Amino acid sequence: MSDRISVAIVSDGKYGHRAYENIKKKFPCAHVVLKYRGNFEDIEIERETLEKLKNFPILITYLRDPDLTYTLIEEINRQKKGDKNPFIIVGIWKGEGFKRQVEKFKNVLCPDLLCNLDEKYLKDKIEEYPQLGEFLKHFGKPKVKIYTTRGVIRDIEVIRDSPCGAVSRTLEEFLGERIGEDTLRRIGLRIQHFCNAGGFKVFSERECKKVKVGEILLEGIEIC
């Protein structure tokens, strides 16, 4: 386990458990269920929780309430001058207007999918927030090597897993199978079973995000 960075999964209690269980295998990780009171513009987040979160280099939020998400981002950025703020990856968000609003903070990113994060996607952020480079060594856009013997899958090396662990959970089911177009197609379909993307985010795009997750996984597979 790396001790160079730590990650906080910030949740309202519904989502984030799978990401916590997976990410803690590589980095010190905390699952923080946010305590707050009030609604809309009157939300107040527990001060002790805020101070705790400011100590993490990376926060990944799974908050369904956009007002709560914005309040958290705003409060995290109220640090005294000279402090380096955590980098915040917003895992649940709705609408391009909200995305533009929160990404005005330089330390915030609303990715289309958490499993689409790579060095290219984060190219404008990694230099200022090097902790993202460390994170991408293990989590983000999948990188997988499938080793075969006489056309049969004998070993699978997941170099970079999706944050939620869906890639690893999917591929372990295919050990011992014969590799081929049909097998790859089933891998792309099977990951949709483990993916929550369509369940916790309302998308405006025409393309189904679960289908996109399958395509992203297949793009990251190298057969050896």
C-alpha cells in the first residue's frame, strides 16, 4: 500500500461504499458520511468533518444533493492563503450548468465517468496537483493485460482498475475461458452489471453510460 497520498470518499450514505473498499487496497482511505443541517442555501456542514476532509489530498464525492456538493466545495476552498486545497472529483452531478459552476474552482473536476480518468483527461490538473498522478497509477481508465495459453485465458493483470472495482470483479469471472470476439463482447456487457453509472447520475447525453463503460474497458485490454 502506498502512503504517499490518502483519499476520502464523501457520501450521503447511499453510494461510495464500493469505491472505498477498492481504493483502500492501494491508498489510505476513509469513507466519510457527511453530517450537515439545513437545505438549499442554508446548508451547514459539521465543522469537525470539514477540518478532517481538508487533510486529504483527494476527495471523491458521492453526494446526490447538488446544493450540498456545492457547499462542500465552497467550504473546502475557504482555507487560509498558502494552504494547498484537496483535489475534488465529483462523482455525482447533474447538468452542464452545475458542472461549469463548480469547475470554476481550479481544484474541482466533474468527469463524465470516473472510469474515464487518465493522464490525458487530467492533463491540465496533474502538474498542479501531483497527487492525481499517483492516483492514476492504480485507478481511473482501465489498463488490463490478459495472458493466454493456446487461446485460453490463464491470468489477468489489472494494472489500473476503475475506482469502484467493477473491472476486477468483471474480469475474474473470465479466467479459463477461450479468448475471442464473443468473449470480449461478453466482458463489455458483463461490466454493465457491476456499474452504477446509470443508477446514480442523470445524464443528458443520448449515449447510455453503461454501454460506454463497456467500451472503455475493452479499449484498455491488451491480450498477451
